[in-house]
Amino acid sequence: MSARKPPRRTAVVDLGSNSVRLVVFEGVARNPVSIFNEKAVLRLGRGLETTGRLNEEGVAGAIGVLARFEAVVRGMGADLFEVLATAAVRDADNGADFVEMLRDTIPSATIRILSGLEEADYAATGLLCGMTDADGLMADIGGGSLELVSLRDGSMGQSQTLRLGVIRLADRAGGDIARARALVETDLDRAPWIAESSGRTLYLVGGAFRALARLQIARSFYPLNIVHQYELSAADARELTGWVIGASRRALERLPGAPRKRLDDMPYAATVLRRLLRRVQPSRVVFSVDGLREGWYMRRVAADHASEDPLEAIAREISAQTSRSPTLPSALIDWTAPLFECQTPQALRLRVAACWMSDCGAHDHPEYRAEQSFSRILLAPGVAFSHPARGFLALVMAMRYEAELDQAFLQSARRLLDAQSLRTAEILGLCLRLAYVLCAGTPQLLEGTALARKADKLVLILSDQRSASNVDSVSRRLDRLAQAMGLAPLIEAPQ
């Protein structure tokens, strides 16, 4: 038997004004799978405003860091290795010389200096990787620049780059927040078109904005320590910026998980965000972990998969890794449909994803299947999960594996859902629980069974003796599902 061919690996380095980061992706699929992620803070852009040159300490540090990154990439067997240099390198007088030095140091890498618009395009592509219908304004903050991109129903419109990265802004302002505020106002005057996104969503990308999200997650005791697709109301975002600008460094440090290496940048990131909030007046603010690196992946590695629904794609991937039957999920989508008529497109997407994931605990310990399946989905890596979607799908999996709503481990998901979503998740989970009791994970045994709502009754139709052979166990699950729906249970079985 021939050895299984390992999946393709690709690597990208984001060489920014503040930090340099290597990400190695494995495979070619709709959702980027990162198997290595390492960052070093070099602050290449520090002092650029006054000297016009890259920071000498950062340049010296970059040589050693990138030599290590090349060794990692070679060791991991990546067949595509690119370095993307952004604002500091493109704006510095010695940027081109620095790149030539890097080419001698890491000859296996392709090194590209991105223009501001190219950087914006990659960042927006990364955002859209998971939030395919994004509608509003994307703001990607780095150390040297701020990229702005208009988004309309998942399509990119006008874009612009401004000299408002946190390191550059601090240098321009001489460490004076009041001066920084005036500079942000003046620079944003150069982008009047951003007002067209008024009333829509403001999407925040970049390390300094992510650090703001981490501070808010910690100070609000939010139930999920995941920044990607973390959402705030515009009012809460304004309150956060005011608090960060006025807080002492010591107050920031006291928060659990505070990003200590970025604390000096926080007042400047907050200042930029506060001015954006005033200009755009968004309906909400959504943070994205995905940006330039994921945009590179979608452009250079997985362009053929861009049209796929990322939520269904990751659900299918989970199914392929964990399920006992490759065909049962499709049957379950049809089998559960009679209980969920007139669903919105998003509700249908979630039900389809739940059916694909529904056997994810098949190989877990039976005493812990509910909790392990819950955590597997709630904390799954993946660009497509909003936080309510995580909570919904995780709760469905827990209910499918015999959990009850009052169990303590479910509280984090319950806090993410409104009452209607909570009820729908319970019903779908109980529906899948009943289906698996009927079919034992095989599509053949699901054939000849059906669910129907008839007046005030929930009817389970069993068309042959094979399906009806375990009526007592089936009856208990049907009773529980009917109770959740406020209906009376009824089994129609052959005599």
C-alpha cells in the first residue's frame, strides 16, 4: 500500500511596521487551517516619521527572526513561501535596501512590498473569507497605516490608505493624545466617502484593534474568549474607547489576559476608533482576526474555493473527520425540515450545518459526549462562526447527546443566544437525538420514518416493523421533543 500523500502546506510572513508574523497553512480548503503561527515585535516603523528610515534595532532583529522563519518553513515542507512587507518598508528611504538584504538572508522566499491599496485588498479579502456578506466599512490598523475599504453585500468598493497606524500616529503626535486626535480628524477629512457607510457595520481588523477587543472581553466578563466576530454596539464601542484613553497603564495591566506588548498602542488605537465611530455612526462594530494573511491565502492558495459557503464547508469538514456515515447528514437535513418551515436563510444555514456536524461525538467517551461535543463546536477554529452561531450549534450538539438545558457547562452558550434562538436550538437538538435513536447513525434505518405536525400533535411516522422495533426508547425521545414544542406526541406505527 502506497503512503498517503501529505496535504499541501503554504507559508506567509506579514512584515509590518510593528510586528512580523509567520503563518503556515495546511491544505487547500474554503476555511484557512493554520498549523503554525508565530509573532515577533520588531517595531520597524518606530521613528520613521522623523528619520525617514526603518528602525535600526528592528532591522537587526528582523534578520534573525526571518532566518528562523525560513528554517521553520523548510522544516514543515511548505511549497509556497511569501513575505508581504507593508507600510514601514514601502515608505522608508532604506526599505528597498532592507528587502535586498532579506533576499540574501531568506533566498527561498518571495518578498513583495505591497502598496497601500494592495494591503487594503488583501485585508478585505481576508475579512470576507468568513463574513461573506459583510456590509459597511472595514478599517485595518497596523503600526504604520490604516486601510479603509467600503463593503457592500460582500463586495469591495472604494479603498484608501492613511498614515494612521498606531506607531506612526504616536510618533507624529509626539506622544500627545490630544495632538493625535487632531491628526486623526485631519487625515479622515481626506476620506469623506467613509460617511456613505453610515448606519451599517464597522469591521475592525489588525492587532491593535484586536487588543481593544481583548480588553473589553476581559472587563465585561464576556462568556467567550474569542476575538473573531466579537461584536459590540456602537455605544459600547464608544464607551470602550473613552475608558482606554482615560485609563492608566496599571489599570490596563490588571485585566486578565491584557496584551501587555500592545498596551502603549492602546490609546492611539482607541483614538482612531473613536474618530471613526463619530464619522461613520455605525449600527454595530465587529472585530475580525482574519485579514491580510487570510486574504493572501484566499488569493494565492484557495481561490478555487472562494464561492463555497464557509459555514457549510467547515461543517462538512467536521463531518468528514468525525461522522460514521458520509450520507446520513443529507438525509437528516430533509428529515428535520418539517419542524422548521418558513426558516430565514441564516436559520436554514445553521440547521444544515448542525445536521452535518451531528455525529461529531461518535468516537468520544459516552459519559462525556455531550460536553466534549459542545466544547468542540463552541471553540472550533473557523472563519465562518459568529458568536451566536457558535452558541447555537454547540447547544444543538449538547442536546443531541442527551444534555439538559440547566446543566452548568451550557451557560456560556445560553448567554450568547436570545430566547427564540435558545428554543430553536433545543428543538433541533432533541430532533436530532430522536433521529439517531431511530437510525443508529445509518441512513438506511432512517428511511421509512418521518416527522409531521398535525394540529396540536407531533407525529412520528414509522412505516415498517424494523423502524418500530425500539418503540419504548423512541417514545421517550419523542415525548421530550413534543414537550419542548408544546405539542402532544403520537406514534403511527405498523401493527
